[in-house]
Amino acid sequence: MKAEQGDYQQAIRFYEKTISIEEKSIPLPLSSLVNTYNYNNMSGVYAKLHDYTNAIVYSEKSLTIKQQILPANHHDLAVTYNRIGLTHENMNDYSKAHASYKLAIEIAQVKKFKKKFA
């Protein structure tokens, strides 16, 4: 909500507080998985601020947790790889962007293939 209103610093503080509360009140590994969404949101806020370094940091935190908890072909991983690719693209680091986009596409294609023949 704060990010949508343009109050990005307040949004970051809100997400940080939310992460802290969820780590204390929700048991592992569920709290980690829930917080991946907060990390993604923080990444988005930092990207809107053109602070791509922090955007990458929070996307990678989310990715690391998702890789430990979710199946390798889970669509949430594809979404996170895509976000990382977009951030690298915004940083003009096209080789890293390409690598991230490629991983996102590979997951999406596997999911589409499985759905088609399931």
C-alpha cells in the first residue's frame, strides 16, 4: 500500500517489520516461504527507487529460500528468476539478465509441457 502511494522508504520499513514479526510468529519453514513474498516486494520497491543493488539482494534472498523449499520447476522460481533478469537488464548487465531469463523460460516451458500432457 505504501509503495503504491509512493512512500517507498515507509514501505521498506513496513516489509522489514513484517519479516521480523513473521519470523517470530510462524514456524519454520513456513515463515521462510511466507517471507519470500516480502523479500520480492522489497525488491520491487528498491527497483522503483532505482537501487538495483538492493533489489538484487532481496530477490536473491527470496530465490535462495525458494530453492531450498520448492520443487526445481515451481512457477515461483520462474517469477523470481524473471525479476532478477529484469533487474540485471535495468543495470545494463545483459549477460546476467539473459542467464536469469533463460532459467525462467526453462521452468515455464517444463510447466507448460507437463500441463499439456498431464
